[in-house]
Amino acid sequence: MTADSASRPTVTPMRPDRTPRLGFVPRLSALYVAIFIYSGIQMPFFPVWLKAKDVDPALIGVLMAVPSLVRMVGIPFAAREADRRDAVRLGITIGALLSVAAFVLVGLSAGTLMIAVTYTLAAFLYGPVLPLTETYALHGLAARGRSYGPVRLWGSAAFIGGNLAAGLAADLMPARHLIWMLVAASGLVALASFTLLPISTAKRAGPALPAGTAMLRDRGFVAVLAAAALIQASHAVFYSFSSLQWRSDGLGGSTIASLWAIGVLAEIVLFAFSGRLTLSSTALLTIGAAGAVLRWGAMALDPPLIVLPFLQMLHALSFGATHLGALTYVARHAPEGQAATAQGNLAMALSGAMALATALSGLLYANFGVTAYAAMALAAVAGGICARVARRAPVVIVPRD
């Protein structure tokens, strides 16, 4: 051995580091970003695309409602399979991947019937993605001692990005081409789903419960589903027709996108501080109902542009507080091993109520214009009553630790 070689440090072979470079939270945040880029494009501007495809305004509400009805079939099936196979992550990936091809078919469709058929197929495939993501997030974050709101807010921020991008595109390109932005956004969801880390939501021990039986025996659980469904469904006129109304009032795509962005910014603030809130789930639902009543009651009066930003800020309550209240209640009261099924029940209730409200909104808006918002305020009142019932109901399902 030479002196030179003796002075060199001995290098031992190292095994490849298989620790993921990105942890659970960044990967989950990326999925939320992709999901809500899609939503930020779809909610305000899919009706604009439908109108550009010569769909009658009265039928726009019906077309927007049909996918929600189909989700009532797709979501419970996907949720039960995800629980049975302990495959929440796989369910997200399959739904996201297949929906990309379905949205391509939507873009290639001509005529109201073909648009309805292909969009229904896309909704059936894509519908389970968000409730399964919520299940994945709540379990994974709880295991890591992280709060839901500060992670979910990245999705809300992405909604603004998708919203503004679509608003700019609506000013620069023919509205009939907006559908391809949805196709691209659904592709991002599929890509993000492939990066998720594995988790388990399986039941650890104890006797099996028939799926859904204990949940539906709990009067408080059912009341929470009804409250959330009614309050969220009260957004139907806004989701389907606010962009069309504002465009007819002379507002440009960028202005419309900015108004939507204001609402989501308010939602982001709520999510950012949600970990510090000490309010109960049912109290959040009650606050959400109050915000919705005030918001839709004012919208029914056809307020001027200067008032709209302030009404949009109420989105933090009408949507944000309602979402947090319902999601946390369901997560805490779901039987062990049925987390995805419980979130599926919530999503099914939301889809059913939204489908009915959206279909009704088309008829109301076609006949009464902005006065249709008064019916949405009444739905929110009913949701608030259900929230109060849930607050007083005895708990049948014992919350999990």
C-alpha cells in the first residue's frame, strides 16, 4: 500500500436512498392544485362553452345537473370498493386517468344530445376523484398530525389560477375552444394522482359493520348530510348562471374571473386559519347557512357591480364553513374501516341535492332571472334548520380517536 492510498478515506458502497424526495403533504397539495385548476375552469366557463355550442339556456341547467345524478351511482360504488380493497389511492388514479379520455370525447361532441352523453360519462368517471381525495387527505394528514385546512387552501388558490386563466382565454379565443382547457386540466389531475404515497384506511380490529348501516341510524349524521346538501345546493344558480348573467350585463371575462377569485380568496383565508378555530362542526354549518342566506338574498336584488365583491367574500361562509363543518363531522363519526364510504355518502347527498337544484335553477333563471336567487336563499334556510337539528341530536356512532 502506498502512502497516497493509505491517506485516502475508505469509501463504502451506499445503497440507493429510496426515501421519497417529496413528502406526503407536497404530493397531496399538488393533487389539490390540479383538481381545483380544473374546477376553476369548469364552474364559471363550462356554461359559457355550452352556450357557444348553441345549447338552450333552459337546458344548460339540465346538462349541468345530469352529471351530479350520475355521480350518485359512481361515488358510492367507488367508495365501497376503495374501502373493501383498501385502495383509496388506486381509486383516485383510475378515475382521474379514465376521465381524461372522456373529456376529450366531450370536446369532440356536437349537438346537445352527444354533449349530454359524453359529459355524463366524464362526470361518472371523474366524480369519485374528489371524495376519495378527501378521504386520503384526512387519514394521511391525521396520521402526520397536520391540519386539513392549510393543505386544502392550495386547491383554493389553484382555483383562482384556473379561473383567471380561463377568464383571459375567454377574452382571447372563441368560447367554443374553452373545453380544451378542461381536457388539459383533467390531464394534470391524472399526472398528480400518480405521485401519491401509499396509505391505509383499513379497519384495524373489531367486528365488521355492514356498510352504511350505522351511519344511517345516526340522526345527527343524516341531519348533517341534509344540512350540507341544502346549503351547498343553494349555490346552483350562482354556479350555472352568474357568469352568463354578468356577461349579459357587459362584464368581460377577466372581470368575471376576478369576481370568482375574490370569493375563493376569502375561502383561502378561512382554510388558512381553520386549524385555530374552536367551533364545532355543526356551528360551522350554521354559520355557513347564515352566510348563504345573506348572500343569495342580496343577489336576488340584482346588486350593482360595486357590491358584488363584498357578496363574493361571503363565499368563505356559504361554501367554506359549510365544507369544513360537513367534512370534519363525517370524518370524526365514520365507523372504522368505512372512511371512504362515509365521505361517499356525503358526496352522494351533495350530488343529489345539487342535481335537483341545478336542474331547477335552469327553469327558475329562464323564467325569473336573478330573482331565482331567492329560492336559493330558502334552501339555505332549510339547511340551517337541519344544522340545528344535528347539533341537538344524540350521537349513535361513537367518534373514532
